[in-house]
Amino acid sequence: MIRRILALGYGGLAYAAFLAAITYTIGFLANAVVPKGVDDGATGPVWLAVAVDAGLLGVFAVQHSVMARPWFKRWWTRFVPAAVERSTFVLLSSLAVGLLLWQWRPLTAEVWSVETPWLRVVLWTVCGLGWGVLVLSTFLIGHFDLFGLRQVLARARESGYAEPGFRQPMLYRIVRHPIMVGFIIAFWATPDMSAGHLLFAAAATGYILIAVRFEEHDLRKALGEPYEQYARQVPRFIPRVRPVSERVEA
């Protein structure tokens, strides 16, 4: 009973860390509400800021990619109970994000700044839409599975847990990675782009483009032909526009 309660509490802690990290990141990139934004902090030599920021982004990329691989999970669950494996991944990812936000060095040189009021509203709206697409997409495929809560809850209830099956709900019928599309939109849709924000957005987008290749490799091995067929029919990031004649026939 104590172990089940501890596992449940651990899962709740990991989820709370994720909520704190994602909420702070939204304010961080918007330079709003939170104590430190992407353009805040002590300035220093440009080369040092670039080196530190690239290193912080690299720490997250390595941690996130390695721990998501099936071979690592098989090795990791020899030491960590399977019920808290996902929660541990979520917690460490959140801590990596927290380190990045805490130690980020600003690069305040202006890349662009939109002064037209209505266009600023449009860009902020698109940015909010990106975050909304991201959150909605997690719920479409199992939000509480994705962040480890269902696993620890099943452990607390002493009931079996099964991974969600392969599905194509809503946005997943339009693009294969709507969560990543949401991230990319949110990173780039801003009326005020500094050099530091540009570095963050460019590096994060580059990481996404590489990481989904590894993810799809794992999915093809795990799911086989159903995923191959899905990949042939649905694009990764950009919705496919069908010809007018095809839409009329449909």
C-alpha cells in the first residue's frame, strides 16, 4: 500500500512539474507574466550566450530523445518500476526545461518587431492557437497516459495497464504530429523576435524535425503496416490540400 501511494504521489509530482514547466515556457517566450523572459537577464559576450543557450538546448534534446527510445526504456525499467517509468521521463524532461529557463542567456538584438496593432493581435492569436493545438492534441491521444498519470493510477488500484492502441483522432487525420505543429507555431508566431528567441525557435524546430524521424522509426517497428499506411496517407506537419475535383467527388 505504501509503495502504491508513493508511486501515485510521484506521478502527481511529475505531472505538476510538467504543468509548471509548460506554463512558464509560454510566459518565457512571450516575455510576459513570468519573472524571467527569453530577453531578460544579465547580458554578456554574444559568443558565451550562444554557447550556454545551445548547451542548455542540447541537454534537453539528449535527455528527451534518449529516454524516449524503446531500448532505453527496456534497460531503464530494470531499475525503475514500469509504473513510474513515464512519470520519471516527464519529471526529468521538466527539470531539463526548468534548467534551460533558469540559466538562459538573453540575446536582445532585434530580428523583427511588428508595430501595427491589429497585426500584433493576429500574431499573438496565432501563437495562442499553436499552444491550443498542442494541448488539444495531447488529449486526443491520451493526455494522462502521455504524462504518466494513468500508469501510476493503475498501480495504485492494482489493476492492469495497457498502452493506448493506434488511433487517428481528429487532428491526427490531418497531420501525423499535431503536437509538434503546435510547438512550431507557438515558437515562431510572435510580433517581437529577438536573436535569443530566434535561436530558441530555430534550435527547437530543428530538434523536432530530427526527433520525429526517430519516433516514426520506432512506430514503424512497433506497429508495422498500419503505421506505414497511415504515413503514406497523412503528411507529417503540413496538411495536404486536395484538388478541387477530388473534394467535389468526396
